[in-house]
Amino acid sequence: MHHTCFMLNIDLHCHSTISDGLLTPIQLVERAALRGVTTMALTDHDDIAGLAEARNAAEAKSITFINGVEISVSWRGRTLHIVGLNIDPEYPPLVEGLANIRAGRSQRAENIAAELAKIGIQGSLEGAYAHVGERRLIGRTHFARFLVEQGYAKDVKSVFKKYLVKGKPGYASHEWATLSDTVGWIRGSGGRAVIAHPGRYGLGKNIWNDLLQEFYAFGGSAIEVITSSHTPDQVQHFARHAHAMNLMTSCGSDFHGPGESFFDLGQLPEFPAGCTPVWHDWNHQG
Ligand code: AMP
Ligand code: MN
Ligand code: MN
Ligand code: MN
């Protein structure tokens, strides 16, 4: 039996074939509906092309649909992900900013393929493109799926331990958007900015505090406290920090597809006490 602790089953972070998910926006919404999700956001990497289709499908299933996106950011030499919720997908600075981020992905893919070729892995560029839904969204997950298919690792999770990350073969550094632009686009479009999966960045105490201060100063709204990669301790930790900074909290599975994700859609633990959910004042809750 699936155990969901929310009275409202809410999932505000997942991916479709528009970026590096395995299900189309419609398939994703249908899976969410079967799993009792009542409110969901689609948050593809750097792209909003799946929102209209997902919204239609969600409305047909009486799911409250939230326009979302997960934006790739470079900050102090690191890559961070910022989720935007309730964005306006027509807001020109956001549309333009996302197009610019996507434009960098094809060059980075060539650089990744060149790095892999150095250790004797040939054909990875075409191989990765064979796994992509939309060519403009080529990313590391598509390289990871190619490497699994070629037998270099048993699954996508283990590929990332050996390849594609800083210090390992197949890594290519890349400049994404700035934190200030990203929060600005999200805010400017009427949305809320959320620091996605903070536990994954491995930030020391001081750097994390700097990030929180900057994020807050730029107009950031929330921290993703519940996500599949957080331990129970990390959940408590980030909930306390959200509270201390007067930031709201968000939750999402970061679902990419059956068999590839630790949490399925809408299979999320509860917030610790004292959190202010990012949806607390959304008045269109079904
Ligand atoms: P990219 O935006 O192209 O750099 O790809 C980032 C994506 O790679 C993330 O959104 C995840 O889907 C995937 N990814 C990164 N690190 C890992 C990991 N350690 N295990 C599984 N997937 C990962
Ligand atoms: Mn991803
Ligand atoms: Mn992410
Ligand atoms: Mn994600």
C-alpha cells in the first residue's frame, strides 16, 4: 500500500519528456491522477513547453495544476536548481531567459561527448540524442541513459557516481543563468522561487547561509524541504532554516520516470511541524 501523509496529496516537482523525464506530460498527469495527486506542478528543466498539455490533462482529471519550471543556475562555481511555481509562461523575460539557457545545452553536450571520447567512449553524442525527447533539452540524464544502455553502469543513479559529475570522466563545466536573474524572472512573472533539493549541493554552513541571504534578498520565497534525496535529518534541518529565514516550504518527488526515481509521484512524507507550505495562501485549492 502506498502511504501518503498529506490530506491533500501535493507534488510540486517532476519531469516529463520535454526535459529528462521518461513520460510525456499527459502520461505524467495520468500517473499522478492514479496515485491520488490533487495538486501538481510540472517542473521541466529550463523549459515550459509541456505546461499547456499537462494543464489540459490535469483539468480533465480534476487535478489543480501549477505552472512550473526548474531553472539551472550557476552560483559561485556551483550548479544550483531553482524551481519556479505559479509562473506566467508568457512573461517575455522568462521566455527569453529560458531560451538562452537552452541554447547552451547543445555546446555542453558536445563538450561532454569529447570528455567521454578521451576515455574511449565513442558515439556518446548521437547516443545521448537517441534518448532525448526534445533535442534542445539535451542533458546529462540522456548521456547517463546511453551509458547504461552500453553497459557502463547498471542504472542511471550509478552512472552519476562514476561519470558526468565534477572530478569524473564526462564532466564539462557550464555557465547557466545567474541566481539574481533567475529569481527575478520567476518573481517578475508572478511566481514563487524555490531552492530545489538543497541537500544535494553539499554546501558548508557558511556558503549555505550566504546562499539563503542572497536568495532572500533577491525575492526568493521557499525551500524544497521534502524531496526524494533528503534524509529525515535533512528534512528537519532545512525546515528549521526555512522557519528561521521566514521562507515557505515546498515538496516534490522530483520524479523522472518509473524505475529511475526514489519517490513516485505524490508519494511524499509530511512536513515537520512549524512549516508554512508554499501553497498556504493559494486560493484555488480544490
Ligand atoms: P543537467 O541539467 O543536464 O546537468 O542534468 C541534471 C540532471 O541529471 C538532474 O536533474 C538529474 O535528473 C540528473 N542527475 C544529476 N545527478 C544525479 C545523480 N547523482 N543521480 C541521478 N540523477 C542525477
Ligand atoms: Mn533531471
Ligand atoms: Mn534538480
Ligand atoms: Mn528536478
